[in-house]
Amino acid sequence: MENLNLVLPEIFISLSIMFLLILGVFKKNSSKITFNLSLFTILITAIITLNETFSVSRETLFNESVVIDSMSSLMKIITLIGGFLVLVISSSYLKTFKIYNIEYPVLILSSILGMMVMISSNDLIVFYMGLELQSLALYVLATYNRDQLKSSEAGLKYFVLSALSSGLLLYGCSLVYGFSGSTNFDIISNQLNSNEYVLTFGIVFILVGLAFKISAVPFHMWAPDVYEGSPTTVTLFFTIVPKIAALTVFIRFLYVPFLNLIDQWQMIIIFLSIASMVFGAVAAIGQTNIKRLIAYSSIGHIGYTLAGLATASNEGIQSSIIYISIYVVMNLALFSCLLMLRRKDQYYENIEDLSGLSKNHPLLSLCLLVILFSLAGIPPLAGFFAKFYVFKAVLEQSMFFLAIVGLLSTVVAAFYYLRIIKIIYFDKEKDKYDTDHSLWLKFSLTVSTILILLYFIFPSQLIEVVSRINII
Amino acid sequence: MNFPILSSLILLPIVGALFLFFTKDKEGNNSTAKYVALFTTVVNFLISIYLWISFDQSTSSFQFVEDRVWIEGFINYKVGVDGISILFIILTTFITPICIISVNNSVKNRLRDFLIAILIMESFMIGVFCALDLVVFYLFFEAGLIPMFLIIGIWGGERRVYSAFKFFLYTLLGSVLMLVAIISIYWITGTTDVVQLYEIGIDVKYQNLLWLAFFSSFAVKTPMWPVHTWLPDAHVEAPTAGSVLLAAILLKMAGYGFIRFSLGLFPIASEVFTPLIYTLSVIAIIFTSLIALMQEDMKKLIAYSSVAHMGFVTLGIFTLQQQGIEGSIIQMISHGLVSAALFLTVGVVYDRMHSRLISTYGGLVSVIPKYSILFMLFALASLGLPGTSGFIGEFLILMGAFKDNFLVAVIASIGVILGAAYMLWLYKRVIFGKLINKDLKTILDLNRSEYFILSCLAAPILFFGFYPDPLINTIEVSVTDLINMHNTNIASK
């Protein structure tokens, strides 16, 4: 008999989804209670997962198709916290657009469920199932503000391109299956040898599909449009939560089944990383819409995470995970600021709208200042440490070219972050924005900003948590 | 371990800034904010004086060392001072209160935020000078960009945005390569602790590249020709207090970095690259002096003179002679005082006339005599007249240079003459001549606070000009030891 306790978080969350759906159908005006219940669900799931972290080192289930280890637990917790915070700061935004419905929390929960399956997967089929579950929920979320043309366009675009990438991924999976005779990661790892010429195609297809999901250059085309068109809270969800899951899968693919084929994929990852870092930095310069800018900046940040993965060392993997965790906090803070730019039920999302913000909203601008400098990677803020660990791991492997290109592109990226700071601090002021924000929004902004600002005092804690992850 | 005096020096300004942050910002009546900031910095100055008094001049080892685990098994928060760094700390704590007193007229809006920026800047600068771990050094070195960017950008002149961006991106571009070098050093030697690195030494085959990476950062910050172009822009557009901080302290970070890191960690590479430094320094001295001659803007002229003076400093450091390095340190201290004073004197007339152009002025001596006398003193100190601190530094540097390389020394001496030329010509055009501009007739002489700060700066300039022993005694043992260490390293390889 399998130990079902290990998949209790997934079981709990799927039961809750069904219950919430039934509740939503039979009870009228149930959006508020669905919201609260789903928050509660995420919280409980997080607690169960946290409990697991301390009791399990590495366990497999269902013919070794699901794996529970320290990486999966940590990434699930980050996913759940991210999902919780996104949900909690969404409500006032959704109410403004009159889309405060039961579907929203249910969709978020299902995509989280999909991600949790992805994170734990140790099998091509399980992985693909999780991926599709999260993607289908995300397509609907992108079009969630269905009265707006841009939102529908974003959802459709996302659907078409993402389906294409899923197709590539599936094709890659089938090739790998064909050569190894199994869908299980561990068995594939033993069966594969680099002499198989066609196998490279399989790996490339899988990597391309995954690169699509984390929007690494040159498979990033969908990101700016989808990020711009989707409702802001959904964009926030897109920029943080699916990335965590996709990154974990990336790590699993590279370091479990394909570890022996490192010569084949290492150059690909280095290329993806350099291209994302450079392109993300350069393309963001000309943007006028903040959400589009964030899309490009997130492409750049994914480049840095991939740089850690390219090192083929535990240090590199750990640094990537640290990077993505700090990136989640920074993005959360940035979007909290964005959601505060509201004046009489209208949200503003152009960079111009930030003009002279520091005169009317000194505290908000101070937070933005900290966040933007942190995103630019200036010490002593958290963003610097994120980059620092990555480049430390990269240089350990003597990959000087990658490190130097990466650091030089931070200088280019610094330019567009500075441009926003310039607009906030040096330009003429505009009308005041509303200040009656929900408590949760203020809370998430304050906490994340303080975390970014004071991370340098206790940098060891995060490292300690992450250092338990030893894949290789 | 004793009382963590260095950490308190670093933290005190931040505490002051936090206090200011939580006080209400009343428009128009910001005197309380100013007094709080002034009080903090003066206390900091007193602590640093105490540090100097209790500093043991007879040893070259690091004193007041604090060593705490910061990132387990990787970085320690390690600070400490030796004879070289202590003077820079005192310079920092001395200049900052003067900046704060001087903001009277030049900063019109958001005085409280300005003071917070200056206080945070101070703590970062002190951190740079006492960091004994490369990563900690880098953190402070880079973090200083943020407040300076804001100081130039928010309170600067017309082209402030351009200047602030140029300053930030130039310096960042230089520094990222240093970060690569620092991490590489960690992987090569297994530590980033400077004291340990002095003992282990770094393998010769890596030294050249690492030296170049550090050089790229320090050269931009110094600034050396040809990467000096950010400096005139930043100086001209920054508010007076910002220019003072930039010229007096920020530029010294690089000179200090050259002595502490380039010489200390990469002795062989320093020897290899001496010709490069000599060439760039000599070009800086001659070329920027000539540029300074042609300037019409007073602040720009002083900015270019800073580049020339820093050329002397880099020249002196890489003579690798006792006199040369001592001269460079004294020249940096002296330039810190003199350039601060010159920017403040320009600030005085700028506040009254709102023009920095030399052609606006002329004949000031008959209307504002007190101002003219002090200006004369600072101009003469800048050109290195015997009896001022500027002379001691330049003289020692040239002495070191003559020992090492005759040709370079001769060319650098021509630079001294050019320095006299542009400074005296500036003085002549501003102070003497006929009073043509009618607005100047009603210009007011120094008020009490201006008089006070300028005298505060004049006193050490004259004192150390006549009696440089306190400075030389403080640095002597450390410099001797540095050179001995350098020579043994060269000899052993």
C-alpha cells in the first residue's frame, strides 16, 4: 500500500477545488466565501507541505512516478505562498472590474494543483499531466477580464503558443520514451547514452518546450503581449508562480534523466541564458507600459536563473533557487505598488503615470526605489545577493564568458530601472492617487520591501534552507 | 572583544537617518532636521578623533578589528583600520558635518530627504575605508551609488538627469568586473579576507587579469584619463554639498583601493602595469590641466583640476617608493580638504549670483574682501604653495617619482606649473580686474556659517602645511610595511 500521506497536499487541494465548485454552483453570491475558503485551503496545504519537509528526505510513490524530496517541498511552499499572496491582493482589483467571481480562486487553485504535480513528477506522463492542468487554468485566467479586448487577445495568444510548445514538449517526450523504453526519469537516466544521435532531438524538443513555459529567449514572444493584456493580478500570478514550477521541472529534467548528456544540453542552456539576459535588458529600454517592461525584465531575470542551472553543480542549482525566491519577493512588491496606482476606479499602468510620484506619495515611492534598485542588483539589497550567488556558482566552474556577459547586461538593465526611478523622483508631479488600499495590499508591500531591504542582515537563513537540496 | 567602535561609526549615521525619516517633514522650517543631522555627524567626528587618539602608530597591523560570521563559511563581516585607512575615515567624518552646515541655501526643497541621503552616504563611505573583506568592501563601494545618484538627480542643476545617469552607469560598468574578480579570488584562494590574502598571496598567473578587473573599477572612480568624463558632468550638476562629497571623499575610495588592493594583493601585476599607470597619470596631469585652463565654468574647472590632482595620486602610488605612497595619501587628504573648500567657495558666489561662469565675475576683491582672502588661500593650496598641505603631497610624490623614473617626474613637474597657471588665472579673472557686472556691487560677503565652515577647512590646510608630522607619523609604519611586503613578494617570485 502506498503511503498516501505524502501526497496529502495534492489530495487536499483537489478535494477543496471540487467542494468549492459545488459550493459556487449551489450557493448564490458565494464569491466572498469562495475566496476566503480558498485562501484557507492554500494555508492548510502549505502547513501540510511544511510538515512533510521535516519528515521526509526522499520518497517515491506510485511506481516511482512521483517524488517527494526537499526540493519539491521547498518549491511547493514557495508556490503556495506566492499563490496565497496573489489571491489575497487580487480582490480589490477584481471588484473594480466587476469580475469578482468564484471561478477566479478555483482556477488559481487548479493551476497551483497542476504546478504541485509538476514539481513532484518523476515521470514524463505525470509531468505532462500537471503541465496541462496548470496551463489550461492559466489560459482561462489570462482571458479572465473577458469584456476587454486585450484580455481576450492575450488569452488566445497564450493558448495558441502554449499549445504549440506543449506539442513540441510531447514530441520530445515521445522521442525520449522511444529510445529509453520508459517514462520514468530514473530509468531514462540509466538507459540513455550520448551516442544516440536522434536523442539529441528529443532533448532539444523538451528544452524548447520548457523554455517556452519560462519565456526564455528566443521563445519569449508571447510574454510581453500576454503580460500586458491579462488583468494585472493575473500578470502577477504569471510572472511568479508558474516560473517556480517550470524551473523545478527544468532542474529535474536536466539533472535526473539527462545528467549523462550534459555535453549536449549545457551549451543550449548557456545560450538561452545569455540570450535572455541580454535581450531582456536591451528590449526593456524602449517600453512605455509597466507590465510590458516587467515582462522583459522577467525574461532577463530568467536568464540569470538559467545561468545558475548551466553550471551543472549543486551550488548552481541552489543559487538558481535562491534567485527565483528573491525574484518572487521583488516581483510581488513591484506589483503591489502597481496595484496601488489607482484613481477613481481606474488603474494606471504606464510608466508616465509614475511621474513625480515621490512628491505626493513619498512612502510608496521609497518602496519603489528600494524594489527597483534591488531588481537592478545594486548592493546591499536582496537582488544583489541573488545575482551574487548565481555568479559565484558560475565562476566556480570557470565560465567567465557567461559571468561577464551577465554582469554587463545588469549594467544595461540598470539603465531602464534607473529610468523609472528618474520618472518617479526627478520629474514633474501629477494628480494624487487614491490611498484607501486594502490592508493586505499594504501588508504585502511593506513586508516584501522590508525583506528586500534587510535581507543583507541575515543572508545565511535562506542559504541554509536551500543547501539541503542536493540533486546531483 | 572591545566596544565595536568601527561598527558604531558606520551605524551611527544610519541611526540618525532613521530618526530623521520618522520625524515630520515641515516645509520651510527644517532646522530641527538639520540640527539632528549635524549632531549625528559631529558625534561621529568626535568618535573618529577618539579613534585616532587611541590608535597605535607603532604597528602596521590592523586595529579595532571586528570579525563576525556573516554568510556561514563564506563571508565574514570584518572591519579594521591601519595607518592608511584611518586618515580617510577622519576625512569623511570631518567633511560630512561641513557639508551639512553648508546646505543652508543651496537645497531649497526636501531638505530632510537630502540630509538622509548624506547621512547614508557617510556611513557607506566609512564602511568602504574600514572593510577588510573584499565582498564587504564591494558592498559599501557599490551601495554608495544609490544616495549619490539621488543627490545629483533630485537636487542637481539643469542637466542633472544626464549627469546622474552617466555617473551611475559609468561607475557600475567599472565595478561589475571587480565583482567577477572578487568571486574569482574566492575560488582561487578560498577566502575573501584581505588580511589572510596578504599572507597567502595570489598565484602569479592570475594576477594580471585580476589586477585589470580591479583597475577597471578604480580607474573609473579615480577618475583616470580617458574614463574621467563622468566627473565634470557630475560635479557641475550636483548641488554644492554633493560636489563636496564627490570630490573630497568618493574619489578617494579609488585611490585607497589602489593602495589596499591593487598593491597589496597583486604585487607582481602592479609592477607589470606600472608603465600603464604612469602613462595614464601623466596624460591626466598634462591633458586635463590644459582642459582646465580653457574652462568657462568655475565648477568644471575645479572638476578638471581634480582629475589632474588624482593623476598625481595614482602616479605617486605606483612609484612604489615610501615617499611616493606617503605623498599620495597626504595628497588625497589635502585634495579632500582643498577641493571641498573650492567647491564651497564657488557655491558661495553661486548662491548669490546663480551663475558659475567665470565671465560673470571680476573685481570681487573690492566688494567682498574676506571671501577673496579665503579663496586665495584655497587656490594657492590647490596649486601646491609651500606652507599648505597641497605642497607636502605633491612634493613627496615628485620625490618618489624622481627616484623611480626621471622622465615621468619631469613631465609631472610641468603639470605643477600648469596647475599654478589655471588656478591663478581663475583667481585673477574672478577676484581681480574691473568690476564690470553691476549686480556684483551689492553682493554680500561671507555670512557667519560660511565663514565658519571655510575657516574650518582653512585651519587644517595650513596646519598640515607647516606641520605634516601627525599625518606622516600615522601612515609611516603601515606604508613601510606595505612596501616591505611588496618587495619580499617581488623578490620571492
